[in-house]
Amino acid sequence: FFFKQKTAYEIKECDWSSDVCSSDLFADDYRLFTTSLCEVCLITMYSKIICPTDFSQASYNAVEYAAKLAQVFWCELVLVHIEKVLPVSFHTTYDINPGPQVLERSRNAAEALRQLSEDINKKFHISSRFEVEITGKKLAKAIADSEDGEVLFVTGTQGSENIFDSIFGTHSFQLVKETSASVLIVPESFAYQTISKVLYITTDENAGALALEKLNTFVEKFHVHLCFLNTGDVTTYEECRKQVNSFFKDRLIDIDFWNKHSRDVYSVLEELAGDRQFDLLVIQEFEKTLLNRLMHEDPVKKLSAELNLPLLVLHQENRISG
């Protein structure tokens, strides 16, 4: 399917119904437009936003949230639907033989996404498209494999729904584990609102390499008030302050620092939620040693299952193995 892309004229004049091409602009106007567009591109690091959908209420809410972000970041929105089937062979997930029911569901999903994509283009004036894949791969793996370039995944969640989610984590958490891209997890009950206050959670494990460049994409676009909550020790807290102050030293940004040493990140956040309103929580995911996985519950796993605020999960640039 083909979907009309925004032209330079449409963006400059906010005229979404016109057939005027970029070449119809006066030379001076077009030069001004391309200059401002280049300035925007210096800030926007995402080439597209990928939003998986299973047609649940949580995924519809995430789609609207993702469309709003695509407006802000000036990037493409890609809706992805996965039809999971059992592979024919246990040796590979690529050898599949979908039956007529799977094919019918896929055709219905494609038609529903086509209509949804058209509605998004009209309502939000962005470029969106969709992909439907029939695969034998795990759901999170199939979604992660749609990653191409610098992308942002936006996925909806209903929290922990069953014993499987409690033990192994939600689908959103599994996506975090499968990709190195940033993942924004949006609770079903949280509608989009302009991001003005962000809480970044640091721990002993990630304080040495904060993902500030990735965070800066949101800071520059929304001009947010930043709050850093350190749940590590005093040394970690001081290292965090040093990195943050150095990175943002020339910016006019409100920044607060809090320190509360605890292994239970969720409990600390519950205490803070009573008297402070945040629009976005940010935490880093990092590869853990076997000992770390056995001794400590992954905070991202807990937060993605229980939290009622959007959670942006960033990956460290230098990830360790173990």
C-alpha cells in the first residue's frame, strides 16, 4: 500500500490538502524550509517509530500515543502486527506452514491496519504504514527484528495479566530483552499528554554510563524538567550528578537530584508518586551477569508489569556481557 508523504509545502504552510510540490515553492522560501528542517534533524535521532498492535485497547492507546510522538519527532510511524504459528521444524523458526485460518486472520489484520493507518494520516498529518508478518518466531523476537536503523518502539501494556507474565515478564519486557533500541511502554489507562516532567532512575549498575544522548532527544523536543533519582549508594549518586551536570552544563534546563538507597525501585517510586506528578519515567536496561540475575529482580520487569506511567527503557551504549 502507498501512503502520501508530507511535502515541504505542506509542512511549511500547514496545508495538508494541497497538491503543491516542493518545487513550486519560491527559492528563498524553500531554502529557509530546508535549513529549518536540517536543524530539526540534528535533534531528532529516530528515523521511525514502530508500534506493535494486537487490536487490544492497550495497543490502540499506544498507537495514538505513538502518532503524537511521530508528530513531535517528525518521523514515520510503522504499525506492526504479528501472527504467531508453530514452526514445522524444531530446528528453525523460519519453516512454517500457515493454515487457512491464519491466512484469513492475517488478511483481516491487514485490512484493519490499512484503515487505521489512513485514519492516522488524516488525523495527525504524519506518514504511517503497516506490516503484517506470519512467523514461527517468538512474539518479542519477531517485533524486535522489524528494527531498522535508529528506531523507537512504542508498545501498550495491560500490566501483568497471568502467572506467566509474573514469572517471565510481560510482552513489553520481553521486547526490551530482545532489542537494543529504545522502548517506550505505555499503560492502557494513560492517555498522551505533553511531556513536561521526567524522572530518570539510576542504580549502582548503570550510573557509570548514563544514556544521556538518547535522553536528550526527549529533552530537546519537550523542554522538560529533569529529575534524577539515584537508588544506589552515595558514590553512585555523586557520579550521576557529575555526568548530568557535565552533559547539560550549557543548557537552560531545570534539574533536580534525589538519592534514596534501595534495591526495591518500585517501592521508592510509589513513595514519590504521592506528591509529585511525572509524565515519563526513564530507566536503563543493561546485560546482567548470571549471579546478578539470580540475586536481584530486574527493575524493568517489575516496572513494566505494575507501573501506571509511561516507562522509557534505554540501553547503555557500552553493554557488558555475562
